Amino acid sequence: MRVYGYGRRLVYRVQDRRPHRPGGPAWVDVSDEVITPGPLDRFLTHRWGLHEEGPWGRYYMGLTHPVWPFRRCDPLDWDTTPLMSAGVTPLRAEPDSVLFSPGVAVRFGLPGR
């Protein structure tokens, strides 16, 4: 997934690396309204660690980061083709919550098994 910015508007573009697989954009308008994340927001955005595979086998790296700063977004348009091709029923209404964050600094721990 790639994100492109056009002022307050962002487009998230999904592109499958396999040939003949649908991809599609989702457009949002980012507001200036900063929100305080609730328990569900924190759970869905908290990154617990990184699982990876290297020449010596699989390993895990724990990580820590501050709470994400969220801004409310208004969904403008989205392509449901990737969802339908995966067998997921497209949304019948706007999502309950659309949030944006510019990101946070992350610190990784030492690799372990």
C-alpha cells in the first residue's frame, strides 16, 4: 500500500504484485481535529513486535512506541474491487471511524527466538 498526499487529501493505493490482481484507491480528507484514542483505537494500532525470517531462521524483535497521534478523516471515495476479489462483502455505509496519523518513532529490541 502506498500513500500519496495532496494537501489535506490523501489517497491510499493498493497494488498487488501478482499479475491480474485488482488494486484500488481510497481517498480521505484529513481534518485538523485531533482525537484522543480509545481502547479499541490503541489496540488496533499498537505494534507489539516484528516477526522476520533471516539466514539463521525465524526471529522476533519486540518494539516500543508512544501512543499514535490521531486526526479524524472523512472518507471521500474508495474502490471496493480488491475486497470483492478477496470474497469480502463491500461496505454498505461509511466506516464508523477513519483515522490518520503522521507516525511515531519506534524502538526495536534485540532479536530473539
